[in-house]
Amino acid sequence: MAKEQSDCLILGVTQKGNKFRPSDWVDRIAALFASFTAERRLQYHAMIRPVIHQGLRGLFVAGSLAMADAVAYDFVMEFAGSNRLQIVQLGQHMTDPSSPTYELPNVA
């Protein structure tokens, strides 16, 4: 059984500080786990969603996803690792899941 992880933010910047391409990678990954509402609006998954942090687009990943859907969690984290993206550990349950995109507090 998977262990619950800390919430994290995957930034669109490599560990060397270069901007990651393609620039729409956040939207592509978030859309994989999104669904459509009855009103035909895209609704992001509460555990994997686009965010803006200090002017940079990124992907919020809830640590609880590791237990809820280990395959999805591993997919996203392996994507970040294989592309050497910066990952910021946020701690446990740091965000408001009711907001589609939001500014996170400074976590540097």
C-alpha cells in the first residue's frame, strides 16, 4: 500500500533554471485527470490541477493522490523527474481545492 506524500508543486522550470517546453505541459497533464461537468465545462481534478506560483505556471499534486491513485501519482512524479522539473514540497494539505487556479503562498 502506498504511503501518503506531502503536497507538492511541479514548476515549469528545469532544475538548471531553463523554461520547460512545450509551454502547455501543465494543461496537457491536468486535462488527463479532468472531467466535464453537466454544463460541459472542464473541471480539474482536486488532486492534480494547474496553479500559478510567483508568476510561473505549475502543477499542484496532492500528496493524498499517492494513496487514492498510485498509478496517477507515479505517472506525474515520473514525468517531473524524467524531465528534471523543479518540485517544491508544500507539506500536508496546503491548498484550497475549490479554486480552479490560484496563487500559492511563498514556499521558497
